[in-house]
Amino acid sequence: MNQITEMLLTIAMGVVGVAILALIVSKNSNTAGVIQASASGFGNVLDVAISPVTGATTAPNLAYPGGMGTGNVFGGFSPSPVVNMYG
């Protein structure tokens, strides 16, 4: 019974791995945008976490690739500076 469970889990993990790889390399996926948005979100979380120690208060960076307000209507990366809301 243990070998059957291990075999089924191995097959399931292989199928999931192939599906993830297909999503990453697909022309329809926006892999770069997802990575940039994740990194930006993580940076925002870090900024908020250290603000009580540093005393810095900054607005979250909401400039995601291809998003409205980035100044880049054709998509891609458009970095924006962090703006101090209180100073």
C-alpha cells in the first residue's frame, strides 16, 4: 500500500511540475509582470515592517507593469519613485 501511495504522489507531483513549467514558458502568461508585482508587494511589506524602527513613512509603490498610472500604456516595466506622504 505504501508503494502505491508513493507512486501516485510521484505521478501527481510530476503532472503539477509540468503544469507549472507550461505556465512559466507560455506566451500567454505574464511571468515578468507576476514576478515584478510579487517583488513590489514584498518590498512594500518590508517598508511597512521597518517603518516603526526607521521612522520613515512612505506610500506603497503601486506601479505594477502595465497598470494604470505607470505612464506606460503599452505594458512593460515602469518604475516609480517612493513618495513620502507626510513630508
